[in-house]
Amino acid sequence: MKRREFIIKTSAATSLLTLGGLGLSSFSLPNTKRITILHTNDTHSHLDTFSSTDPKFPNQGGAAKRATIFNDIKSENPNTLILDAGDMFQGTPYFNYYGGELEIKIMNMLGYEGGTIGNHEFDNGVNSLAEQIMKAKFDVINANYDFKNTLMDGLTKPYKVYIKDGIKIGVFGLGVKLDGLVNKSEYGETVWNHPLEIAQDITQILKNNLHCDLVICLSHLGYRYGANSDMFSDLDLAAKTKNIDLIIGGHTHTFLEKPTIVTNLEGKEVIVNQVGCYGVRVGQIDFYFDAFNNKTATSRVISV
């Protein structure tokens, strides 16, 4: 697996990713289209700002502050897509009392358009998950959980194509193996399918059949595991597939100061990013498309 850091830093907060397309001067051309991806993961019911005395995240996070960030960026660029990589639930009394309803409603208000399912979404059982997911105004996207024998059947999509400024953005979701991580009584008859083959099939559809200009995976697989682990990670996914441009990760609570670049099966670069946990960071990836849909990307991590 070949991984490279960013080639050019444009500032302390923003980095340029080279994806075989544009030069720096192209960003200002009138026919260049800019698509902004904002993303979170593992917010874990942290809807309030941490207290000033918190030992790790004093005065950080909170849904209200996140809303301000989202609104400011969407005002500056209406072609913005807001996504989440799972584990919305579990972590504060909000989940214990409301069972996930409040988290879903807050995400609706914040303008999320898509999110995937983390393992903690099953903490109150698959039936409770179905009850809460029905309240979501955003797409709940997962391709490798088979829910056909549960109440979740029909409540998720394997992928979704969003169109922003004429750019087709295909988004699909992948979840971590539940056996050994979640009690069987909680996930019930949910069947986990290995993400590699699923990803190969879905990306073929998105890229070649639906002609998406940008393919994004919402992953709750985890960023990386040790050499002796049999867990399949985001870095594995990037290296062993093709057609994915961006993997937005979750599960391992990995704070990346900048995305990792992985070379895929075709020798092309895949952006892998994750912004920790608890809503104290927001990731921003901006893709710039020229008249031929060649693309370049910049990224930054926003402290909440």
C-alpha cells in the first residue's frame, strides 16, 4: 500500500490534494466548479458544547456551533453536501433519555443530506433503530448490512446520487462487522456482508453505469488496524478497490490533521479522512472541476 502526504500546503489550515486535474491557477477560472463536502463522524450524542473544565475538549463541540459553521460555508458556497460517517448515538444522557430521536432531529435541522450507520446505532436494538431512522429527513446509506428480515428493511439505501451544480456525486455506505462488537440480541437478523466485494460492485454502478463525477464512501469500518487484525479498514478499502475518490471514515475516533492519500488498484489517488469524535471537528474537502471534469481537491479541518 502506497501512501503519500499532501504535495503542496497552501496554508497552515488548508492543503492541496493532487488528483490529476487542475493547477492552482485553475481555481479562479470562470468555468471551474467547486463542490464542498462537509463531514463528521462519531458525534455520539454530544449535542452540547463541552464545559470549560473538560480535560480533553474544553469549550469545544456542540450542535449550535456546528450549525453556524455549516451555515457560513453553505452561504459562501451553495454547492455544499453535508455527510456523516455513523455513530450518531450513545455517549450522553440525551441518548439514554430520548433513544436517538433528538440526535436525528438535530441532524435534520443542521441540513445533513446523508449519513451511514455505526455500530452504536444498534445499542437500543434494531427495532428501536428503525423507529428513529424513520424520522430522518436525510438519506441513511448502507450497502453491506442486509436488513430484509428486520424492521429496518427498506429504510436505508445502498447508494444515493446527489447533483450539485451539474456534478453527479455518488455516495455509498459501509458498516463494520457486528458480530463480536454488538450483542446479537441488538442487531437481530441483520446480516453483515464483507465490504470489499460490495464496494467493488457499487462503485462499478456509480462510476460506469450512472456516470458519477465523484464517488464517496461513507465508511464506519475504521481507519487502520494492526498487522495481526482481521478487521477491514478504510486504508484497505482504498488500496483494494478502484473508482472511489473520497472515503469519509468513522469508528476508530481517529483525529487526522490532514487526509491520507492512498494509491488504489489503478494507481490513482484516494483521499481518506476522519475527524475524530464527539463533534469537536468538522472536515471540509473542496473539489474543483474544470470544463472536462478533471478534478483537484483542497482540505481543511475546522475546530468546533
